[in-house]
Amino acid sequence: MACELPIIATRVGRLPKTVDDGRTGLLVENGNVESLKAAMLAMVKDKDRRRDMGRCGREKVLRKYSWNETARQMISVYESL
């Protein structure tokens, strides 16, 4: 997302909380090859959608994962100990 590209990821671990399905990328079911194939083809066929998702992802990274925000969250964790 930091590279302004849409993400295709599986619905495992923290990925569903990181990738906003339909906004910053597409989430597919783990092990579902057809779902992965469909997501990849959808991205290949729609340049505007790729661009829009990439921009949304970049904005999310800048907002949620900036150095200042990361430091703020870390300080908050240390203060709670």
C-alpha cells in the first residue's frame, strides 16, 4: 500500500484489519484459487479501480503508519505498563 498499489491478500491473520476490502485492495479466502484468480483478473482489467485503490492505500499508510503515529502508539503502550 505504501507504494500506491492495490493489495490482494487472503483473509488470515491481521490482513483483514489492514486491507480494506474493496477500498485499498481485495481480500480472498485462504486456499481459494478461483477467488484469487478472479481478484487478479479484476485488477488487471480495471486501471481506474487499481489507481483508486492504490491511492486509498497510500493515504491509509500515511495516516496510520507514519513515524509520528507509530511513535505515539509505542509511547502509549509504554505508558500503560
